[in-house]
Amino acid sequence: MTTLLVAAGVHALGGDPNAEPSRAVLVDGDRIAWVGSVEATPTADRTVDLGGGWVTPAFVDAHVHATATGLALDGVALATASSAAEVLDRLRHHAAGSNSAVILGYGWDDFGWPEGGPPTAEQISQAAPGRTVLLSRVDAHSCLVDADSLSRLPLQTLAGVVRDEEGTPTGWLQEAASEAALAVVRERIPGAQLQAARIAACRAAASLGIGSLHEMGHPGLWGLDDARAWATGDWPVEVHTWWAQLDLAAATDNGLRPGGDLFLDGSIGSGTAATSAAYGPAGGHGELFHDSEAVADWFAECTAAGLGAGVHTIGDRAIEQAVTAIEAAATAHGLDAVRRCRHRIEHVELPTRRHVQRMAHLGVVASVQPAFDATWGGDQGLYAARFGVEAARHSNPLAWFSQEGVAMAFGSDSTVTPLDPWGGVAAATHHLGGLGMPRSAALTAHTLGGRHVAGQDDVGPLVVGQRADFAVWDADPFATQDLHALACLATVVAGDVRHGDLALAAPRADRTDHGFFATP
């Protein structure tokens, strides 16, 4: 069945950004069969008049932790808490209205808090007595737990246990200790609750015009069973799943892509990003989590297999480790082989200009989160407090990537920052250090960029032959000043409506359980 969409405008992307938008699209099954003017529309089995609606390619969130995102919808929202006392107040209020034995909270950020640090495990237990509590820091590299959960961990064997002046664990756990705590807590969450959270995250994404998620599976976060669930499930949006281990077989044997959020270092907020410059209250340099030779061998193995791999880097030392490893793979297997793989580096927050140039030469994709700059950049933000104003202005340098020809794929790293694609586009265009990019380029990075790094060459721009993945908006995104005012009228993936009320495709019998199709 063919469906002709008549719109106020169609931004195809992938071509001349100054070209006049088309007005109509013909969808044939899961493919785009024609794009053009309303005066020359072909015949179709049915026509849908979108009125004032505008069509763009669907967004891709190229870095997300989707199970945590779904759980956060019913968890304790801590992103705007301005003190440790407010965290406890919100936890207390949530516990009073919930019967759940496990309480999760997300987004606390102790930067600038008057107490100088987060609540203790004892205070958390007093706020939510008898409950298992885990409150994840905004960077997801630290967490707080209740006293009982803390007592169940092998604290003497774990790195990252924050202690008070007397040497007593406070309940603040970083990196390995945080991962150990999450492993204990996630075993107490019912499987049905996890599955419901996954579907909720996908539906939330579809409502925002996101047609595809890149799930960053990690053994220290939600574990292999969760990654397998994402890789094998049938979801309201398309999901590609990476697996963060320096073990290619561990990924491929489970139907996963290699690497992704594979931590070469930690985070700035938790003081574990690997940098040349000293930073943080203790004046440390962070740490590299893996041996450089092991990282190089793994990239070489992935390149030999023709598979794009990814790693998490924040600080310049971690970025150097990643780029050097990929250069070694190019030496071993050839530059063309490396470029065909489209290896990805996540975050890339504190690169030098030379790092960016080397990434361009290697065809490496910068998988970046523009909201990081909007949240922690600028002259008064976290980056400036840790590294100084000049370094902060050159963090997350999107303009450098664009100028040097590095392909970019935008994401949110949710729950670190929210699923908010138009917020990402806005942040990219208004970089607080002046290293932003035009709106058309930012929209391209948040739609086509994720397709490129995933090897989806038949999905992306709205041109003939491409898969029909698009979103419909209530106004022109290129003419709207406040992008957050845009409303998503529909999200379509492979010709199927995943959000909205446009009757573009009848429900398939094997997909009706999700309940996200429009009634034709």
C-alpha cells in the first residue's frame, strides 16, 4: 500500500541546506518512493494531509542507558536538587507515596551544594526506612546507597568507597564501588518492572520524534541480561545495542556490538576523568581504566572483523589512548579498513585540536552530547571550576569537529541528561564557549549521524530508496525560535507509526501488544 503525505514542508537533510523544502512524500511499504512538489504528486492508495505539519528525518539518540531512563520515570527526580537536605526531602516524600521495596533516584549533582557533599547512608535510611535505596549521581559514575545496602558490600576490596575523616564509609560510592552497589540493587528489581521500564523509555523516545536508540550496555551498569533483552526484544522504536567489554567475542556471541560506553576513564564530576591538568579538590589527574596495549589489540581485532567499536573518553589522556589505539589498528590493517569500520569515541569532552584532526584522518565518529556544554560549560560551570575558564570554553568543541570534517552523532547519555533531541540541537547551536554549529548541521548530526555510525546507509535522509523513518512537527523547525515549543505529531519507523495518530500503516499482528500503532 502506498501513502502520499502532503505537508507544509519536508526537510530531507543530507543535501544542500539552502534548498527549498519539498511538500510531499510518497511512502511505499517501508520505503520512500517519491519526494517532490504538490503540483506533481503521483497517484497513491491513500493520501494524508498533514496540514501545517513539517517532516524531518526521525531523531537518533546515539548514546542512551534506556532501562535506567525508563526506571527514572517513576523514580526520585533529583536533577534540580540544590542541597543534600533537598535530596533527603525528595526521597522522604517519594517513599511516603510508594510501596516499592526498591527506590531509585537519578540526577543529583553536589557541585555548589552548601553542605559540601551528599547525604550519608544513615541519613538515606532515615528518610526511607526499610527500603533499598540507590541514588545515582548525574554522571552515573557515583551513587549513594542506604545503610543496609552499604553493609552488604565487600567495602575493603572495592575501589571508590568514599570515607569520612575517621575512615568510615559514608555511603557515597564511585566507579567500581558504584557498579558493585548497582549489581546488588538490580537483583532486587522484579523482571516485570524492568521490562515495563524498557517499553516506557521507548515510548517516551517516540513521543519526542526519536526513531532509534543506541543502547549502551555495560557489565557494571545493568548487566548482560539487560543488554540481551534490548538486542532481542521488539520495541516501540529501533534499538541497537553495544556491549562495553574489551572482549569482542563477549559482544558478538550475544548479538551485541563491541564497546560503546567502554570506560577508558571516568567523569569530571566524580574526579575520575583522565586529564593532563590536575583538577578537583584533591588536585588529581583521574585515571585510565585499561592498559593501552589491550585497548590497541581490541581495536585491531574489531577492525580485522570489520566491526565498528566504541569507547568512552572524557579527559585528554583517555582521548589520546583511544586515538593512538585506532592509529595502531590502521597501521596493522590499513587506513581504509579502519575508516570503513566507523569506530566511535563517546563524549570526547576535552580534546586538543590535534586529537580532532587525527580523528578526522581515521574516519572516527565523535558521539557527543551537546547538553553537556549547556549543563556544565560556560564561565561559571563545573568545567570552569575544575579546569579554568579558558579550558571550559574549549570543552565539547563541536565547531572543531565540524571544521575538521569529523562526523558527529548526537545523543543524550540519558539519564545523565534527559531525552531531549531539540534541546540537544539548541545546545549545539548556542555553545557556551562559542564553538557551536548551524541548526541544520546540528539537526543532521542528531538524525543522520546516528545512522552513519551504526552503518545504516539505507536510512536517514528523506530521499527515494531510503527507509521511511521520519517525524512530523507542528511547525517548521528551521523557522521556530524556541525549539522546545515544537510538538511531535507523529514518529514513523520503517513505515510504521510508533507515536501519534497518523494512519500510515495498519498494525501488524505480531506488533499489537505494544499498543503504539494508530488506528487506520
